[in-house]
Amino acid sequence: MANIPVSAPARLDGRTALVTGAAGGIGRATALALAEAGATVVATDIVEHTDFGTSGVKYRRYDVTSREETRATVSWVLDTVGRIDVLVLCAGTISHRSLTEATDEEWGAILDVNLMGVVNPLREVFPVMMEQGAGKIVALGSIAAKIGGVASGPAYIAAKSAVHGLMKWVAKAGAPHGVFASVVAPGPVETPMWQTVTQRAAPSPNGNVPLGRFGQPEDVAQAILFLCSPASNWITGTVLDVNGGMLMD
């Protein structure tokens, strides 16, 4: 059984973090938040290049749906930095089509990015963390997986629901070895991917967002930072709702 230290301030000095889906939106905000907290951050996404300014964040192109690229990226991080202490899984894509409208290709694409894009990095990084006896893993889930959707279609909901369940398995398997795993489940956040969702699910006089505004990437990034840091050393296997009060669970 691992010797888990008592919770401490949310600093990541001396730790290395790998973030997927980090070219924009929540992933980018998370990479910057982790770097500001002291981590050495490797940000990845499918685009060729993303500028993180003077933050010190390293960037590498990486397609999370590819096992070959996953192995190569994890090996590169280990060779370059020496270890991976934090893994944040933000890569995602969305579909609004109904059960009967979505094609086989669309189902495949949504599940490939949102589910296998979590599974592939886990298969490479989880054993590394188990061997080193420490690690924090956070996957981006969704309020859609808990309430049956906001404005997203069933393929997206199915993928995110699977992520919620998968991360609970990872948390149980990793706990005796000092490896934590949790999910952050945002409500509608103003990112390019969610523009159509926020248009369909706008705050209304009926108060579907009790706090009266959409989320910003930084709202979610700070919640992810908390779960990645020593501040959450007695929390694992949780799904943390970050949704402006849309779901009070």
C-alpha cells in the first residue's frame, strides 16, 4: 500500500505534466495553469504548432487516436524530462446528431477521439505511474454524461459516460500504488468546440445556469489543477462538477 501524504498547497514544483488536447480552450488553459503552479508542462494536440508565449510550456504534435503516436510521445517525454507525474486528458470533439441521424463514421470518430483518446494515453502512462509509485490523472468528462446531454448528441454522451466509468476503474486500480484518477465534468464552456452548445443552452430567465454565465476555460482549468496537485491528496475516483450550478449533485 502506498504511503499517501496529507494534502498540501496546490503547487506542482518539480513535477512533469502531459496534457492532451491543449491547442486551445480548456486544454490550453490547463497547460498554462499547471505551468504557473510550477510544473514542467508538455502540451500536445493534433495541430502542428501552438504558441504558449513565455509560459515555458513545451509543445508537441500528437494524435491521441494513434497507438503508435501515443507510444512515441510518451517515450519522448520520458526521454526528455525523465518522468510523468501528471496526466491531463482534454482531447475531444463533439456531435449534435441524433441516434438515427449520426452515421457509422460519425459514431466512430466521436468514440475514437473522446474515448480511445483517453484509453490510449492511459495504456502507456498508467503503468509508468504505477511503477514510480505516484501520479495524478484527470480526464475531461461532461455534464452531458450525467444528465443525458445539454445539446450534444448520443455519441458524445456515450463516450463521456464511458470515460467517467473508466476513470473510476483507474482510481481503484491505482490507489494502492499512489496513483490518483478523477474526472472534471464541465457544463457549457465558451470554447470553439462548444460554441453551438452555448448557443442552444444560453442562460435564461428560468435559470438553467444559476450563476448566470457560461463557464470560461480558466474555471475548469483551476478545478483540474486542484485535482492534479497535493491539495487533493485524499480525493480519487471522483467526478467533480464545474457547471455554474446547472447540476447540483
